[in-house]
Amino acid sequence: MDAKKKNNKAWFLVLPVVFVVAFTAIIPLMAVANYSLQDIQGADNRLFVGLDFFKRVATDPNVQDAFARNVTLSMQILLIQIPLGIFLARLMPKSGWKASAALVVVAIPLIIPWNVVGTTWRIFTRNDIGLGGVLVNKFTDYNLSESTFDAWATILVMDTWHWTPLVTLLVYAGLRSIPQAYYQAAAIDGASALAVFRFVELPKLKRVLMIALLLRFMDSFMMYTEPFVVTGGGPGSSTQTLSILLTTIAIGQFDIGVAGAFSLMYFLFIQIFSFLFFTVLTLDERPGATRVTPKEKVKSREKVEKPVNSKLKKVLK
Amino acid sequence: MAEIRLEGLAHSYDGGKTFALNPISMTFEDGKAYALLGPSGCGKTTLLNIISGLLKPSHGKVFIDGKDVTNVITDDRNIAQVFQFPVLYDTMTVRKNLEFPLKNRKLGKEAIAARVEEIAGLLGLEDDLDRKPAKLRSDLQQIVSLGRGLVREDVSAILFDEPLTVIDQNFKWTLRNRLKRLHLATGVTVVYVTHDQTEALTFADEVLVMNKGSLVQDGTAESLFLEPQHEFVGYFIGSPGMNFLDVEAKSSILTHNGMEIGKAAKEGLNGSYRFGVRPEFLIPSAKSGLEFKVDRIEDRGVFKLVHLSKDDFKFIAKTEESYEAQVGGKANFSFDSERAFVYDTNQKAVSTVSPSSEGGN
Amino acid sequence: MSTLELKNIALHDGAEDVMYDISATMSSGINLLVGPTLSGKTTLMRLIAGLVKPSSGSIALDGADISNVAVKDRSVAFVYQQFINYPSLTVFENIASPLKVDKVKHSKEEIAARVEEMAKLLGLSPFLKRKPSELSGGQQQRVAIARALARKSDIVLLDEPLANLDYKLREQLRAELQSIFSEENAIVIYSTAEPSEALDFATNSFVMSEGRIIQAGKALDIYKQPVNVAAAKAMADPPINLLPSSYSNQRAIFANKEFQLERPEIIGKEISNFTLGIQPGKITLQPTGSNSIEFSAEVQLAEVTGSSTFVHVKFETGQEIVIEVEGTETFELDQRLKGYFNPDDLYGFDVNTGKSIFFPKGSVN
């Protein structure tokens, strides 16, 4: 039909993007895939090894440890930064010059380059001349190059300082878009502050929080610069993230094949996890879900949804 | 159930430069239904939000049952309010939405269930109780909203802020009817904000007509219709609104461009005035009254609107459906002496007007 | 004089039918789409605008098929229920905006002249330099209408344009719109859910119900001779009273009252029951003639508007009707009252299909 022809034309408009993405993502990715499947000894000497490198990466205890560390770090970051971000956003003034001032102050950490953040914190946490380091040392022994706990905690605090503002800004924007009438209705209904948060704000913030969660997960799971600058992955390998490990393998040991396999697995994990995450959180917003549906349809869909939900949860665990 | 008293109540959003609500003092009697009627921006919603405590007035006081509640928060005023557009808790089912105000007030489980069933029955929501509001049509969503306002039995007053705006015309009649009966049955004080005169007049025992932040006239539907004490009431209530004509008064004889219109009942009127008569009270007469040219006749099924013109002004008359006249021809219309008024330059009614004895009689 | 012809238009959304076999001819001047919410008025307008493609059928403007013409190439303007203007542009720029993107190039002077003309027509001249946010709702909607009219579009679609405005302002704008469009050659399609608005415009109307056009004609003719119950409901405010009735030997039942009903439409036909309809204004509290039928019922509620009173009454059978009486009448609740109706004023509808069987006498022109 004619309508379809017209729709097909629209695809041509996407071509430039496809072209750019091909250069920036697809071709490099193909190159990486290429490396991951063969052992390259020299320019003319290469050996097809199949999935050997993948197996090696998957069974490498270093990689497994780094993976576990990254998962722990990301979960801790999400658990701290999302509630803290919401808390801060709710404290921020709603209008007037104070609102603008608060926005600027909150946004400051976001505009500082990663390595500058790392360097700043590196100095800040030194226990001889760093303001933070000296201060903390007054109360408890603090040495980030010796204590695993200190190093880990420093990374967490630094990332929280750096990235909580992002969550705060997103949530703040979300809160501002809730019509006043909802708060008024809740007041009329005698809802407690907690109930207002639980039944008015949280549902309305759902989309925004989902974006915040996704962004914070992806960023924290790929964290490199800050721990690299502050702790260099140490002491030992206690703060060695997957990214740092990958760099060590690729650049330090120049083990291109393994690094390629590693990169692909890393990339796929983030992709799949983000996709699952998004899918689960938007299950009830699928096309047609908001339309008036006959009761049977609604019921049958609910039946389908529940097992899917629990299955996914199992998968995620 | 409660009496609400306003004392010198006024509100300014900008610290006293302009007033959204001019000083008003009045009492909403216990158990009566009131309507605040006026165009948008007349201050009616401001007044409503002050009564419910969502807005703190910049001037004056609010009393509920004699107790000063000006500084008391909404939750402690025990007032229910329904908003213009559906305001629902998305994550809760319709049933949970209806239960919410009761749960917050720690009612027993059975009492809650019974009350929810009752309200759902009244509003025709029985079949939708276990669905999420987002899956309902927008007018049904508003009905759920309405239900949340009505579900509490112990309220001092229920406030409605244009609750039927998004409801379908035919269903409006049914709903208004049910609300009115509910009011009669429970005897709770009701304040109903609307810009729709039919809604205000049919629902309320007493209507407060507001314009530009001021109360213009309050009274029963009948008195507002029959005896508009302010030009705005004449214009705003009634469809079509009142016919107006600038007149000169000389010893209470009213003339327009030298043509005699009528005589004011009050003695000694001199100067510039406005004459007003509702279309319903312009009465076809064989010979008496003023002679008009018939411009157009609109047949509305159960009545007719006759568009009349004379010299430099136009009137509309609302007649029985049986009225017949030649379009383009002449027709005589007189007016009811109890139902025609003369307004001063402050738009206030000063007297009734009787048709002049001349003019062809 | 131009005409817009819709031929057998249908629209499916997946397996769901949204529009069924719509055929209509609309001509210059105001054409009304009347019907309750979700009856398909907006969807039909979107089809005409080209925002949605019909699954089948065609749309022709002055004989030329425009079914496959893209929205931007159709000469249409659309005004929505919400007041949609460019917030950062002044009123002048808002009205001028469609002229600036028009394929036919307009000189600055031409644009200014057209904007001034539109502003004058809609009473916006004093506000041309203001931003839409500095205007009242009524004025904002006038700007939207002016913008729609600025480019002399062949088709102007107004989707419940006055629904968000004050009651009184609606009255005023309705009168203005009628005089404005009487001077334009455009085909104006105006949708409304309000029967009183349809009767006010007194123009060509199309009654919509559940995705179909069920009746076309002058509003008053539809009011007097609706094809079915849905059309009768769409045109009546206050709503028409409907009572199930049985019929045999020229005797029919009106709630608790049996009476003589002589209608050539049903004589000799095998009809044993139907739905009777009567407009609330046609029931009186005094007998109006020798053939008035008296009935009695219990008062449930009396709503006084000043000019008239709506009395809701209930029969022993549990059925309820509304009576509209002139002036102010007071009633005690649960009081019994005597009402009168004339069998000539009755409508008759098929119980199952809702189709009209007979109309009030004298309604046949």
C-alpha cells in the first residue's frame, strides 16, 4: 500500500546515523570481534582459536573477582545514590532565586572532568597534606594505599559526590512536573508525608528513576578513570574494576585476543542487563496497556505478566 | 457537618498589589448546598482553596463551626475536595483509591469495604473496582476522583471544583442528579465551584455569583434569574443573557435617543442609566410596547429565539415554540414590569421599570 | 462553493475497528460533527486532515481525490480543544506563522495585512504584540482560530474548540464564529459533544456514534426526527426520556398508564413492544388539550434554574423521567404529582435495534 511506501522512505533519513554509527561503533566492534577469535602472533601469522579466548576470560579468577567487585560497587552506588538523590531533590527549593542557586551548586560536580575529579580526590585524601585525609585521620586510622576498606570507601564517597547530583537533577525535574493538584488531593485525603512519597511522587517519578538507574548502572559498571587515578586499582587488586583490568590486559600485557573477547563480553553484559532492566520496568507501559481494554483482556494479560516477572527476577539473581 | 464562616476574607498572590479575591464576609450554613458561579479568573477557585486550607488567605479569617481554622492545615479541617481533572493514585486500583482517604483515618476494614461498595454503587463503578485507573476512560477517571471525595462520611463539608468539566453531556445530568440526592440524604455542607450556570442553579440552594474577585450577588436560582441586582448577573445567568440598552432618565422617565422606553418605579431618577430585560420577559404583544423589526427566528425545538432590532440596538426575545412572525417584518414586544430593571453606573439595580403607556398602546 | 466528499471510509487499528463505512458530503460553511466523547469525531477529523490514513475508502475535495496527499500538502487547518499556540512568539507572529511557511510566497506587506485582517475579525487587534501566555483562555483560543484562518485553507477543522472555555464565553464566540465563517469560503468542520451547541449553530450536522455517522441533516430536523435512540440522545439537552412500553390494539403503556396510541407507522404491523421517548419540555403539569394523557408519579428531585425547573419523578415501576417546566415550581420530596403528555409528542424506537419507528406528529415537514 501507499502508506507503507511512504513509511519506507523515512528509513532513508536514518541512513546518515547508521553511517556514523558504523564508523564509531560497528566497525571497531567488528575489529574487536575479529581479534577475539584468532591468536595474532605477527602480521602474517594468525591462528583461528574459536571461542578459546572467551573461555579463558570466563574462567580467569582475576576477571571473576573484578566482575564481582564491579557488581558490588554498582549495587552499593545505586543503593546509596538513588535514595540520596531523591532526598536531596526533595530538599531543594521549588522556585525563585533560591531554586536557581541550588541548581547551580548541585550541578558543579557534574561539569568537572573525570581525571580532574580523580586528581582532586587523590590530593584531598592524602593523609599528609590532604584536607580530607588529615581530617579523617584525626578520628580513625586512614590510609588508602594500605587499607582495602579505606580505598573502597574512598571510591564510593568520591563517586557519590561526583554523580549523585545527576540523580538529584533528574528527580528534581521529575518532581517539578507533578501537578500541584496531586499534592492537594493527598492533603485532602489525609495522606501522611510517607504516603505522599509512596503513592504520588514515586509512581510519577518512575520513568525518571528508571533513566537515573540505567545511567548510574552503566556508568558505574564501566568506571575507570577515578579509581585509576586515586588508587590505581589497589591496594593489591582491591579496587581493580573490570575496565582497569581490561586495560592492563590489553595495553599492559598486550594480550589483544583475550582483551577482545573480554571487551565483547563486557559490552554484551551491559547491553543485556540494561535491556532486561528496561523491559522489566516498562512491562505495564507496553503499547495497548493504557487503552480501554475489555476485562478479559486485562485479566489474561495480568496472568501472563506475573510469571514473566518472576522468571526475569530469577534470571537477574 | 459544619457551618463555615468567612470574616473579611481576601487574598492577594503578590503581597497586596492586586487582589485575586476582594474582601468577603459570609456564612455557609450547615447542610446547605452552595455554588460559586463565575467566569474563569473570578476568584472562585481561590476562595475554595482557602476554605479547604490548601491556600492560606493573606487577609481575614475562616471559621468552621465557630472555631478559627485560618491557620489549621487541610488534614485537620476534615474537608473533602474534588478537583476539575482526575487526580488519582496511579499505582492503586480503583478500589484502593476509594479506600485511601478512609484508611488514612484508620477506619475498620469492614466499614471501609462497605462504604466503598456503597459509593461505587452510587457512581456506577462496581465493575471497575479492581482495575487500574489508567485503564479507564477519562470521564470514568473523574468519577473515581469524585468517589474519593464522597467516600468519607464524617466530613464537615465537601468542596467541588468544577467536577463535571470532563464528563459527557448526557451523563452530567445523571451524575448531578445523584450528587444532589446524596447531598439531600447526607445533609453535608457542599460548596460547588462552576462556570456553568445550569450546573450551579440546579445543584445549589444558594448561588454566589462572582466576578473579578468580588461577590456580585448571592441568592436562590429563582431570585438571581428573576431579580438580577447587578448587570453581571443579568448577563451571566440566563441563556441568552439579559438585553441591555443605554438610557437617559428624566424624572424617572427612561428614554433612548429620545424614544421612550419605560418608567422606573423609583421616583426622581435623572442621568445616565442602563435598562435591562431578560429575553424571557420580552413578551409579544398585539399592539402595545415597542415595534421592532424581526431579523431572524431560531427554532430550538421547545422554544424560539427571536432576534429583534430597532434603530441602533438589538434585542433577543425567547418565546413559546408556537410563536410565528414574518422575518423582515414588524413585531411588537412589551415587557413585564416586575422583570425589567434599570441599573446605575456602578451596574447595580436601582429600580424596576414598567413599560411606558405610550409607544402605541 | 467547494465540497468535501468522504466515500466509504473505514479505519482499523490492528484487529479493532475504529471507523465503519463513513460516507458524507460536506460543503462550504460550518459542518457539525455531533456526538458523545469517544464517538469518533476526533478520529474522523484526523482522517480528513491526513494525520491518519484510512484503511479503506477515499476522500475527495471538489472531485479530486486527496486520500494520498500528505498532511503538509493538504490545505487544512486544525484547531484543538486545548489552546495551542507558539508560546515564544507574539500574537502577530503566531497568526503570521502559517503564511510564512506557505508554499505560495507572501510579501511582508501581504502577511501584515492578512494578520491585521484576522486580528480585526477575531477582536485581537489590541493584543498583537503580546505573548499568548499574557492572554485569557478565550483570547488564546481566538489566536489559535485566527492562525487557522490566516492561510486561506480549503478545510478548517475545529475539534471542540470551545469546550475549555467558560459557558458564557462559548455563547459569545459561537455567535462570532458563525458570522466569521459565513464570510469565508472554507469548509469548516466543527465537532461538539453538546446538543445545545448543535441546535445553536442550526447548520448541517452529522451525528456520530461508535465510529459511525448515524444521521446527517439540520440539527433541528435530527432533533425532531432522529433515526435512532443514539441520535435522539446526541441532540437532546436535557436528555430525552425513554420508557419501555408494550403495544396491542392501539393501546400503549407509558410507565403505569395505558393510553390510546394511533400511529399509521405501527398500525397493522406486528409490533408488541417498543421504547417510547419524550422530550422533558413536552411534559406539562396542566392538561394542554383534549388528548392530554394524565399520569401520576413521585417527585424525586426538583432542580430550579430560574427560567425553568427540572422535576425528576419516579413511577411505581421504578422508572424515572425528567419533566421540564417553565418558571420556578417548588415540590416536596416524595410528593405525588400529576403530569400530562400528548401522545402526538411521542417518539417510538425499536427495543432491540434502537431504530426509530415513529416521530412526534407535526415534526414531519
